[in-house]
Amino acid sequence: MRRDVTTLPRVNAWMHKLGGTFIVFDGPDGSGKSTQFDRFADLCRSHGLTVCEVREPGGTGIGEQIREVLLDPKNTEMDLRCEMMLYMASRAQLAAERIRPALARGELVLADRFISSTLAYQGTAGGLERDDILAVGHVALVGAEPDVTVIFDVDGKTAGARLNPLLDRMEAKGEMFHAQVREGYLEQARLDPDRHIVIDACRDVEDVWRDLTGRLGTYFASR
């Protein structure tokens, strides 16, 4: 009988280092990152960590209102710069209200998406300059930067088979757009490999989980 990975000694060795750190799970729509996110949050709590979970866009009262505007399929006329700044506005509130206070308390912050999403969706796929996005992000985040971003990489065919047929405004942008999104995430990892972990998310959920915990364990054990 296979033992649950949460009981393996290799997990225990590095969990104590996660207090006061900020980890982002990100990737294309349909990558399965949210499933792994929930499982990892449960694992961390089982090891006694206080976990602050946040999602984007949203995560605060103001952010959830912005989320409704951003993901509403009726808002087809939204300008790309307006879109980017709405994401950043939600993120600014999230950083001020939840992320920075949680880090100050020594909690582990886990984010389902962050500025890496904006760089991929509105940047690489949308056409906005990377430096412009980072400049707005600098104003919005005031130093709330992830220690590591985990990219769940998935091809278009696999991602498409996993998506809910009732697509939101971003999910419904088409195959070419999402191929560019994927490239945007991989480009971020190439540009800053020390702060990114790329996981092959096309595989079985258990294989992805073992890779995720193994890679994070190696990453934090060395710090």
C-alpha cells in the first residue's frame, strides 16, 4: 500500500522554513494549479503552519467587486490597459489588506495567481510592455514580492479538456491567445530561474503532486 506523501520524511525536513514566506501558484487556465494549491495549503496546515490563502483577482471585498468586472463575458469592450490596471488595483488592495500583514505576522502566504499572471496574459499575450507592467506593479505592491512562483505548465489540448464549458471572459479568448500565455509564463521562468519552479502539469494529479512537493522541498532546503 502506497503511503500518503504528506507523511514522508522528506516533506517534514523543510516545512519549518515556510513561515513568513510568500509562494505563488500560477499557470494557464486549465493547468490544475488550484487543485494542487488546495492540497498544498492543507499539507502546510497539517505541519502546524498558519496559512494565509489569497486568490486573484479578488481576495478582499474590494477585489471581489473588481473580479466581477474583469471576468464578466459581457465586458468585451474593455481596453487592455484598463484591464491591466484593474488587475493591479485588486492586487494593491490584496497586498495592503492581507499579504503584507500576514507576512509581518510570520504566516505563510499562498497566492493562486499574482503579477506573473499579468505578465503572461496582458503582457506576452496581450502586447503590453513588460517594463510598463512591472512599473505599475512596483507602485501597487510596495515590496510584496513572492519568494518563489510555481508555474504549472500545460499544453493547449490538455488545458482545453479540463476547462468548464461555461468560460469566463479570460478563458474564452481563444487557442492562439492561450498559447502565447503559456509562452509568457515559460519566459518568466527563463528570465529569473532562481525564483521560479516549472512543473509539468500535463501529467496525473499524483505525479504532479509528488513533483511539486519534491521541487519545493529542494528549493527551501537550500535556503
